[in-house]
Amino acid sequence: MKTYNLDLRHARSKRRLNALPNNRLEPLKTRLEGDAAAIAWAQGELLDVARRQRGVNYQYVEGALIELLPFGELIDGKDYRRLGRWVCNADGLIWRDADAALEAT
């Protein structure tokens, strides 16, 4: 079993995401068998937030999914591994894989 963390943020738009104070929701944690299950879990949690919350500051909802590594285990000096993030906006629901973003740079 692996431990995963989901950080949810919201704003009017992606451009306003870092400018909006107090836009982080309480992080969620769970233990699951693997990455595919974690990505599906994160998608469900993000959709729940997008459905429940209304208003102009919830037009863009983002959920960053991270695997928390076991104690003493590091990858590139970090004790976590970014899988990617779910984004829900006017364009729909989009998965942005962390590895694909690294390859593009």
C-alpha cells in the first residue's frame, strides 16, 4: 500500500490561483494499492468539490496528487513523488501528468 496526498485549490481562473488568499482546502490523504487507483480517487474528490462548491472563486479547481514516500526513502532528494494534477474549469476535466510536464521542458 502506498500513501497519497491530494492538495486542492480553487480560484476564478488559473491566472488568479496564486493571488487568491485562503484558496487551499484541507489536504486529503489515503492509502491505496497503486497510482491508477490514486488518480481515480483524486478525480472523484476533485469532482465532489467542484459539484458542492459554488461561486466565482470555484470556476477553476485544481488537485495536485503526490505519493508520500516511506520514511528514509528519497527520490532526487525529496520524500515525495508528484504524479500530476487534475484541473476542472470551463474546458472540462483534465489530467496533467507530472512526467509529461518534465519531458516538455
